[in-house]
Amino acid sequence: GLDSSVIIILGFANLLADGFAMSIGAYLSTKSEIANYHKHKQIEYWEVDNLPDVERQEIRDIYAAKGFEGILLDQVVDVITSDKDRWVDVMMKEELEMIEEKKSPFMMGAVTYASFLLIGIIPLLIYVIDYIKPLGQNLFLLSSILTAFGFIIVGWLKTYVTQSAKWKGVLETLLLGAIAALVSYYVGDLLEGIVNS
């Protein structure tokens, strides 16, 4: 029941603030992942320098578990441990199961923010159009349809990352988005009832 101008102000303020918070989260998460990787890599370098026999045995155990044995196992261990950088890289991947994050934390944050804004603006478009040229009734219904369309786009794009079935990705994202939207709507409705009573 709010005027379109109020919805636009609240909507854009929320969109920009939430998008910024998510982008900061993505930035910090990526930065922490990179720092954690480098911390463990330094520990592995120290272990290779100070406990070479233990680390060499770990390489032997790793490749023996993969089915290498005898002379071939000895050769694999010799090749890996002959170069300290290679040795540490193998330990990072095989022992710690850690892969170096190559993406820039800043770029991860920027892409997250841009993506959030791009999809998040979809439900507000109908109110922007109504503000410029009044459309009449059912703005909330039209905005809800546009929101569902936004969730469908996100679900469809997600399937390219997860390599899952398109219908499954779309349905899952649409369902979770609908639940989030309903929670938001009913919390707002409840708070409105409390404030107005």
C-alpha cells in the first residue's frame, strides 16, 4: 500500500546496502582463503626444511595409497622430493587438499556487488516505471512476477557453475527465493501490524 516513491527509496537503499554487505563478505572470504592457504604453505615449507624424512614418508604413503609400489613408487617419491617447490605443492594438494585461490578478492567483491545489483533491481523496475508513468493496480503482483523471473535467471546461471540439471537449479532457486520472499513479506506485515496498533 505504499507509494511507489517510498518503495523506490526503501528498495534502492536496501539493494545498495545489502549488495555492499554481500560484496564485503565475498571480498573478506576470498582474502581469508588466500591467507589461510599461504599460512599452511609456509608450514609445509618449514616441515620440508626441518622434518624432511617425515615429509618424504608422507609422500611415499600418499602415492602408495594410490597404488604405486616398488621401483615406480621410489621414482615418484624421488622426483617429487627433488624440488622443494614441487614437494610443497604436492603436499598442499594431496595431504591438505588445498588449492590456491587465484581470483582477486577485490574482483570477487566487485562481481558479487554487480551481480547483486543486476538481479536485485528486477523487482524494483515496475515501481520505477509506475513512478515515471502511473500503471495503476497490481504493482505488487507484477513485482512478484519479476522477482520470480530474477530467481529463475539466478537458478539457470547457477547450473552452469554446478553442472547440474537446469530444471533442478531453477526450481531449487525459485523455491528458496520464494520462501525468503514470503518470510520477508510476513515479517514486514507483522511489524506493520505492531507499529500501527
